Amino acid sequence: MEGKLLTETELRSIAPGEAITITAVLAVMAIAVMAVVVYKLMRSQGGGNVKMPGGFQFSWK
């Protein structure tokens, strides 16, 4: 594969960081959801159930 020199306009149009941003947001959201699930299970008196989208279900007895 051969390289190609970019023009000034092409160099200015490159905006890195979108993929890193969306990855960070999704990671934080996943951690937050799991933290709520764990908190709900640990704080329940005598047992608890958690139903998540996608058919996942957890119970604590």
C-alpha cells in the first residue's frame, strides 16, 4: 500500500476523537447500569429480582 500526501484542506478536515468519545460514554453507561444492579441486589432484604432488556434476569435469595 502506497502513501499519499494530503493537501492542507484535507489535513484540516481530520478530526480524531469521535470513536474514543463514544467508547468512553458507552463504557461509563455500562458501569453505571451494573453498579445499580449490584446495589439493588445487595441492599434487598431477603431476596430480589432484576429484569434487564434482552431477557436477562438475575435473582438474589
